[in-house]
Amino acid sequence: MYHILSCDQFARDDLERIFKLTDDIRTNPERFTTSLQGKLVATVFYEPSTRTRLSFEAAVLRLGGKIISTENAKEMSSVIKGESLFDTIRVIGGYCDAIVLRHPERQSAADAASVARVPIINAGSGSGEHPTQALLDVYTVYKYKKTLDGLSIAVMGDLLFGRTVHSLVKLLALYKDVTIYGLSRDVLALPEEYVVYLEERGVRYIPCRSFEELPYDLDVLYHTRTQTERFHTDLQVEEFIIDPEVMKRFSDRTILLHPLPRRHEISPAVDTDSRAAYFAQSHNGMYVRMSLLHSIIGTSF
């Protein structure tokens, strides 16, 4: 593994290795405190981020590495002077050992990798993909469910622009007997390219338009916020709100995930529900990213 650009690059065996290493890092953190000693990682974010940027930076520091960072590269770098992404990557690649990149264009990570002299890690590419988020999402499901085969999962909200969903369904397609329900308004339905992707891999995909269409015994509810920043019009969309009454519709075994940030699509009253796993999900992100960084540029033991 060199670049991390898309979930297309992963096989089931890859995920099993990543999850095993993540568990090892969580259990024995002292063994990995010098993994990135002498290494410098650049976090280059053209779009806002809290969890992804800070969890990557925490991961680097906990592995003994160092960080250089720009959290608003669109306005606080030479991009504002007209510098291209290609030139920015060529320059920054001469300063560091890996680049964690978030950018509003779908092809940004692949474009960066085409000229980079160091590994590129895609931390979100427009409405395309967010592979490291999907890895931590699937890892979280695995920790709760102990398996990824035979699961039923509802992805909800903005399935059109939601890059976390786009990456997640690709990873779920690596497993057997998976059923995915897509709950969204018509204007935010899952793009056809992903529906076809799932069909070609034998995953059952069932579009839904109400909570009533979801089975009681779902394994996972995966909600997302509406990506209003990617709308090209003043489109108004009625959102699906999860509150305690909605949660009563589902089994005690149904876990609720969200990549965060949330706005009002999950009521704070749900936070105390034992099935609400979104904060644990977020914390898992640091350990999964530690695993990836160790695999890509870390010191072998």
C-alpha cells in the first residue's frame, strides 16, 4: 500500500490486516510510539475539517512523527495566488514523507498522486470518496457486530453528495450476503454508478423513502447530514430526523452511526441511547489512521 485514494483499491484481506493492526495499536500503544520517528506528515486541507484533520494529526504525533499543516489551503496558501494543485503537491512533497489531502474536486487525490513524490492519503475528495472514513466506519461495525458478513445496513440522508456513503458501500460490497437500504429523498438518491457497483457485486440495494420501509432488526443505521455546500441551487430538502421515538422502531441490536458533524438530523436526546455509537465511531478514526500511517511510512518491527 502506497497511496490511499479510493476504496476500490482494497480487498477483504487488506481490511482484515488493517483491523488486526488497529486492534494491536489500541491494545499495545507503547509498541508504536516511535513508528514515525523522524517522519514528517503534511495535512493539506482545502475544505473545513475537525475530526479528520485532528485525528490524523493526533495519529502522527502518537506514532512519534511531526506535522506541518494548512487547515484552510483555499485561502491561506498560494492557491489564492492561482497556484495549481499539481504545483502545490510538487512543492509540499519536497518537505515531507506523506501528504493527507482534502480538496473539493472529485479527482483531486488521483491528480495529486500523479505528480507526488510521497504517498497521498485522500481525506475527502469533493462529492467523490472519503476512504479513511469508510475504513473507520466498517471497523466500528466490526467491533460492535463481530462480523461484516450477512449484515443489513441502512444508509440515510444525502446519498447523492455524501462521499462517506460512496466509500462505505464500496467496502461493504467486499462482504457476503449484505443488504443495504438507501433512505433518502428522491433528489438526494444514491447515484446510479454506485447502485450498479453494488448490483455487479451481488449486494442487495433497496431504495426507501420512509422509516416504515426499514426492517425492525436492522444491524446498522448510518445517517448523514445534507451537504448543502455542494448544492448548485437554493434547493430545500426535508430531512429525516432520528429522535427517541424513531429509535423505538428498531431492535436493541441496531447501532446508530454518523460520520459527523451533525446538525439536527440526530436529536441530542438520542446521545444517551446505548445504540448511539457515533462518538465511539469518531474516536476509532484516530486508531485506524494510526494503522494506515504505520503501514505506509512507519518503521517495521
